[in-house]
Amino acid sequence: MTATDRQDFIAQIKSHGFLGYVVKAMPAAEFLSALAKVLAGEQAFPVSGAPHAMSTAIRITRRQAEGPGQRSQA
């Protein structure tokens, strides 16, 4: 769950194999629908306007890319 709905960030999350991306401001019905899809093994990503310029792209951290339960043991 996040507060950002930037398409460049969402694309990066998808490229790492995540099933879903939930924006905090999403209406409750959409949240429940997204949750149900992910629990069923389907993808659930928000659709919004035009992608932001890559010059302002947010990069995900290594921990975010690893996802839950996949943290490396250092």
C-alpha cells in the first residue's frame, strides 16, 4: 500500500513480478477488488493518466524489490 500512483513507479513494481499495487486514496470498493484479485493470484494495478517524465522517476529500494518474505539473510 502506498500514497503514490505514479505510472513509472508502478511499471517498475510490475517488472519485479509483484501481483498488485494499492494506492491509499483508492476507493474502498476498488481496494477490496484489488485485494480479492491478488489473493486469487491475479494482477491488480491502478490505471491513471499519462506517465510521468523519467527524469523525476522514483526508484524502488532493494528491500521493496525483494517483496515480503523474500529478504536476504545478511
